[in-house]
Amino acid sequence: MKVKVVDHPPIDVREFGDPGELADQLSADDVEIVREIFNTPLTGSYNWDYESANVKIRRLYELGKKFNWDAQMDVDWDVPFDKSEGPSQAGMNPFHDHPTYLALSEEEKTEYAWRSLAQVLSQFLHGEQGAMMVASQLVSCAPTYDAKLYAASQTFDEARHVEVFNKYLRYRCNVEYPVNPSLKLLLDKILTDERWDLKFIGMQVLIEGLALAAFQTMAHTTRDPLLRQILMLVMRDEGRHVAFGVNYLEDWIKALSEEEIEERAQFAYEACAIMRERLFSTVVEEEFGFDAEEARRISIDSQNGQAFRNFLFERMIPNLKRVGLLTESVKPKFEKLGVLHYENAACDAEIDWAALERPLETGKIDLVAAE
């Protein structure tokens, strides 16, 4: 096994052969581990009081144990799907009437569709790795017993998400794209900040809120029953994670000074601005001959782009308000983003226990029911 240390993420697109092909041929000497090292002044804490003090957090932890699915055994990897028809429902491609797209052959259009999906799912994969590492940090630095237990269970959830998205990319898409630079910047900030509560804000409210919005958008538009099953399983986990963050942070933020609250509110705003504008990648469009800036604007203004922003800010803005980070100083900035009208929408502090306690949809997929 070879280890390569780099000072930035890989920038090359990775192509894969048929499922299982490489695994059958590679030896330990063929595998290269690519590492990018970061340093963080993490301050940990023991907790010597093992009494459970937060009923909601303990209940979320118990649900995490109860609904613990297996990415290998509980997902129907053998469900049939005709890849020649593309991964998304008709009408979802924002470039369907663009001259550059119309000039492509039918085979190229199908390849474009699958590579577009792979680019988005690759960001899911990289984001879930970041979430796994942040959750592991929270085990050490969260101050209470209940939070440490939940963060430990979340770390395993995120590991499972990394596993399942990695397998889908290799199994269905046969290609993986590098991390979006703006997503990497956000993850770096959360991972390397010394303040444990900023990690909570960044991961449990912002990144997990972003993930839920992206998963909901894709679950509504994918044609692939395998991907839909994966997304539904992952969303169940992410729903618990956001509820955990909002409920845990609500009391903590109130105890901070006004200056500390404003610092965190500004961080939350800047992260939201990145999510709204800079996570729309054009790398695939550029591969197929599109102008990058034109493609970015078309993606942002598309039906899918608008649906993503609606899902994202419809829950993120009221969550920020609930925990005390929608301050008077940042409200005008959110107004300029066009998302402040969501401030009175329902937030995740009010947990839908019935939804979180429904049986998981695991095992063989009923194609008739799925349609």
C-alpha cells in the first residue's frame, strides 16, 4: 500500500470499470492512499456525569440505534434499471433546448446525464466524509453526556453514508468527480475551528440542512429506484441529525455574549451565501462544450435549482432563527439573498417523531409500488 500526501484535493475525474472488476484484480501493492492533512486546535472534554439530562437528545439517540441500516444488506443493489434512458425524469435537464446540448448525439446526451448525476453525488460523498470527521470531533469536544453519545452514533451514520454513495458512484455511474472548492472551503472552516459550538452550527444546522435539501430534490426527480431507496434511508438519518443540532444549540447560544452570537451569525450567513450561489458546479457542462458562466446561471435559475434553494432555506432560515442566529445585523443580508421570508416557517426543533419512527424501507424494491 502506497501513501501519497497532498496539499490540496485531487482535481482529476476518476473513471471506474464494471462493478467488482477492480476489486478482483487489485492487490495491496496497487492501492494508493491519498491524504490531505489538516490541523485543528480541538479542545476536548471528559464528562463525568453519566446521567441523561436531555430527553429529546436521548430519544433521537435511541432511534439511531433502532433504525440502523446496513449499506450492503439492506439496499437492493440488484434492482434492474435501464441506464440507456438516463437517471432523471424527463424535463429535469435545464439545458434541454440549448444549442450546445441539441448538437450532442443521443449517446452523448445519455453520457452527459449520468456524468451530471455523478458530479452531484460526488459532492454528497465528499460532504459525508466531512460530516463523519466533524461528528467524530464532536464526540471529544461536546460538553454533555447525551451529546457525546449522539455524536458517536452520528459518526457511524455518516460512515454508512460515505460507504453507500461511494458504492453507487462505482456501481451505477462508473465515475467520481473531485470536491467542489466552495464545499471544501466550508468543510475546512468547520473542521479546523477550535469552537465546538461552531462545529455544531456548521455541521448540524448548515451542512446537514444542505444535505437534506439536495437529497429531497434528487429523490423527487430520479428515475432509478436504487438511488431513491438510498436517498430515503440517508434522509431518515439526516433528519435526526438536524433535529439534534437545533434542539441542542437552542439553549447554548442564549448563554453566549452578544459579540460571540454575532460572530456565529455572520458565519452562518456567509455559509448560506456560499450554498446559494457557489455550489452549482459547471465542470460537466464544460466537458461537453458549454460556457462555464452561462451554464452556472442557467443551473441556478432552473426548476431544479429553484427547488433546491426552496428546500434548503425553507428549513435552514427558521432553524437559524430558533437557535438565535438570525440576528438583526444579518437579517438585511438574508433579505438580499431573497430568503428571509422563510423565517416563520416550521423549524426542526419541533420533531416529527411519527416520521422518524416509521419502519425503514429496506430490502428488495417492489418496482410496481415504486412507480
